[in-house]
Amino acid sequence: MATKEFVPVAGDDWYQRRRQDAEGVFFRMVADQGPQKGVGGSTRQGIYCLTASGKLLAFKNSIDALVMRETLELGLKRWRALPAEERRPGAVKVRPLGKVDAQYTRTPPVGGLILRSFTRILEREAGSKFVKGKCGFKGGDRPARDHVWLTREEWQSLIPTGPRKGQIVPMPATLTRRLVRFHLLDNTRGEPAYWRTEDLRKVSLTWTVTSVTDAELTLELTGSALVSTDAKVEKANRGYDAALRGVLRYDRLSKRITQLDVLALGEHWGRSTFTPGDRPGRTPLGIAFELVSGETAADRIPPQAAREVSRYFAVK
């Protein structure tokens, strides 16, 4: 229904409610017709059904699939009830957008790489087998998604000159901190607070060259990360203790990375202000990262932490 009866658009309310350009003005005009008026700069997030002229037809702020369907059905019913002259092709002429507010526009680094991440709560079955976890918080058992951005300099630094089997290649410090601080998080129930630099208690990530041919270079990642909100880990109200493994394949002829997979698996505990409903005690959490082409709009959705883009790419 969303793809056949509507023109589907996804946007990040954090950017849309702040941007000072035609797109931001249009979004806020639509939102002001509903209950999410952003009083005091608060959220305007939700599902909006609207006309090209900006008339709000239906609204609901929910992640429930059935509520989504009901909202679309209501929006479609109200659309069909509009006068024919409002629904005909060409009824609305979209003016030039003009200057885009660069402060609230994010684009992937030129020549860089994009990783897509999935986070899942897990449970152990008999023995050591992991299975999908259960959570009392509605939707908490679903995978959370995000993206990781790497600069050209960062991924190129992973490829050794004159590689030899067994050679150790350290993970760049900037990339290590970015991966741990902003992406080793339990974001399955909302938006967690990012780890502070001082929360990184013990982090070690290294790549090892495992195969070298004229055509391809293969490296494997090993390491671990312990992050906690207190230096005395047993007293920390939130933390993650994980082992990391990964594989990188580099095409030496085309000079590009063709595979970059990383898995973090460990025990997470605690909650943030906007991630209620955490499971009691330390429970298994898995986070998987995989390379994407960046060719689709979905691939280019910026990392959640890139809202503060200078901090995201900072050394510390």
C-alpha cells in the first residue's frame, strides 16, 4: 500500500525540525496541522500522510505495523474524498527549493565506505547456541539498524604496503573510537546515550593478514571491547563487554575493498534515558556490520551519531 498508493519518503525528524530551508519549512507546516507541533523544540516524529500541497491527511506516532496500516488506510480514504481538481496530475507546481541548509545535511565521506549495522538482543539455549532474545518492551526483540561511515584515509590505512601473511595491521585510533563509542550500543529500544571517551575501559582491535595473492588480500579482525559507565565495572549502571571478529577482502587489481564484515558479541547491561525496558542483569547482545555499496538512498542514511558530525569524526 505504501509503495503503490503513496510516494513513500523517510526523513529524520531531528534534522527536519531544525533545518532552515524550503524542505524544513514545508515539513514544519505539515506537522503543525497535527498534534506534534514541536513545542519548545520537541520531537515531531511520526507517520504523516499528506498531499503534495502540504495538507495533512492522517498522522500517528507509532512503530506498530497495524497502526501504520490503519494510518495509511485513513490517509488514503481522505485523499480519495478530496475534490478531483486537487488530485489530478499537475495540480501542484513545486517551486525551486533554493539553497539547502548545509548545517543539517549529511553526505557520506567522498571516497569512503559505508557499513550497515544490525543490533539484536539474544538468549542462550542449552549449551552455547544463541537464539533470538525475548523482551518485555514492545518491539525490543526486533533488530535495530544504523550505519557506520569510514573516510577514505581510514580504510586505506587498513591495506598494508607489501603485505605478507601473518602481518599485523592496527585499527586506526579514530575508527576504533568511532566504532566503540557510537556503534557498540544497545539501540533496540530507542536512542541510547553514546559512550564517553572515559567509558572505554579496555579496547584492543587488530587486523591480521591471512592470505595474499596477486589478485586479492584477506585480513581477519580479532579483538575485544569493554565499555562501562564506571571504572569499577561491577558498579557500572551500563556497559558492554564484547569480543569482536571480522573479515576484510581487498581486490588488489581494482584497489577496492569488496567485503568488510564485523561481528561484536557479548554481554550488555543497563539502560539510557530513552531506552527503557532493559532486561535485568547482563544479557547477550550481538551487533553485525556489513559493507554496502552506497548506491541506494537507504544506504546513504547517515549514522545516528552523525547528527553531531564533527564529534563523530573527531580523534577523541
